[in-house]
Amino acid sequence: MTIRARNLNILRQLQGAPLDHKIDFTIERLKRYYGGGNGSYISFSGGKDSMVLLDIVRRNKIGINPVFIDTGLEYPEVREIGYKYAFEVIKPKMTFKQVLDTYGYPVISKSQAMAIRKLTTQNLSEEYKNKLLHGDERGTAGKLSNKWHYLLEAPFKISEQCCDVMKKRPAHEFVKRILKENRVVLTAITAEMAEESMNRQNQYVKSGCFQNNQYPKFTPMGFWTEQDVLEYIYRYELPIASIYGDIKKDWMGKYYLTGVKRTGCIYCMLGVHLEPQPNRFQLMHDTHPKLYDYCINKLELGKIMDYIEVDYKPYGAVVEQNDGQLRIIA
């Protein structure tokens, strides 16, 4: 058995453990590495996962402060939670519109958008270009899927760099400031979970909970699942953003949200092509019509989703286009 296969097997076992075991394991890791709070902070998004992490820290008197990055891309309800519980608030230097104009639109996935950006903006060697287009003898990691090759001719820029500009750069600048003031290298403690994406699963299998690089990151909930998060919130009656609605259990005992399932960056199009209807933008029309109008028409995300054939129009409604603007007529 390879090291990767062994670590993946360990992750699967951890993910299948009872919630109480996961809570104890998370507490033990937090106390062992960051019990005094020195050199660490919670990267607090205001979302439900971050609320669980913050509650574990506070319930067990682990002195780690939450820092909220106000990107301007959060639901107002999530942003309110961010400001309410954060020890410090930091902001990016660019707006989302400036990022779109400068770098391009985030579509499909980070790895696919990165491949498109490199192929359309960089002077690549023929060998590397061939790897991005067709893969090589080492496999297809990072390859642009054949179904998205047509996006190389898209009449708009595509890029994965939004997250770097809006989230990572402000966090890195915050770490540099603290390092300069206190000579302490801060570790970001996040509520990221391996099950959220293949990239996060691969990172967890490779490094476990701790990623030790120029900007260290610790993910003590990496082996949790969405069901664990919902059960924890349900059990301890945590205050989460109202946009999520309520947490209920179905006839099989599975927890679910009655409101929005995903918050994150509300204008992000990564992965929207995989969502069942009503997708995140169709839900936004019902919950936040002004934000919907802004992103679909002012930021022109509607044109982008038309191009990648994703339906963003109000679910079950009849619409017409008038001078490129969305209008609800029934």
C-alpha cells in the first residue's frame, strides 16, 4: 500500500467516526499545538463551519482569536456574524469588480480556470502547453478537460486568482504585520474539511491537519463532514446566519438546512455548473433580489453563465431579456 493510499484510508476512518470522537480529537489537537493562542488566529468567515470551530475554541477556553476578512462577497447575514464575533476585521485592497476586470472571471473550478489562464495569457513551452491540453506520461493532473477547451476562445478573461486577491493576500499582509510588530509567525486555523473538494482532500492526505509553508495553516476539522457540522450546530443550538434557515432531520436521521446550503463568496461561479436547480444564483434571486440584479447585470455574470450554458434565471419563472437586462414577467 502506498503512503497516499494509507493516508486516504486513515482519513476515511476518521470521517466515519462518531461526532463525539471528532470533537475530542479536534480539542486535543488545538490544545496540543495552540493551547495558549500564541502564534495563531482563527480565519473566521462568519459561515456555519467557522462558527463550529469558534464554539469549540471558546467552549474549551482555548485562547485563539477570530479574524474576519471582509471581502464584500459575503451574504449580508454572514457578514453581520463576521463583524459580531471577530476580534479583528481585515479587508482586501481590490473590489470584486476590479478583480474581474484585471484578472478574469472564476468559472468551472480553480484548477480548470488556472489552466485556461495560463494557456491564454502566458508564453508557455510547447511541452507544458501540451501537458495542460492533453496531459503527459505522469497523468492528467492540472489538465484542461476536453469539454472546456472551447473556453480558450471565450470573449472574456478567465482566472482562478480571485481567491488569492480577495482572501489570501489580505491574510498574508495581516500575518506580515503581526510578524513585524511582534516577531511572531502566525498560523491560520481554519474550518476547512477534506470532503469539500478534491483539492482539499489531496492536501489533507498529503499533509494532514498542518500545512507548513511560508504561511502555515492548521485545519483541525479536516476530517469532519457536513453532517458533523450540522449535527454540532443542532446539538449546541449555535447561532448561525439566518440565510441558512433552520436545521432539521429527515426520516432517516440525516440533518439538512432549510435555507441556503452554501454561502462563501456569493458571486463566485466555481462549481455552479454542477449544482441542481435551483442553483445558488436562482436561490439568490429569491433571497436577495438586489444582489442578484447587481451580479447578473452589473457584473455581467449572466453573460458568462449564458456562455457556459448554466441557467441562472429565476427558477420556474418566465423571463425576457431587454437590452441585456433580466426582467421577470411572470
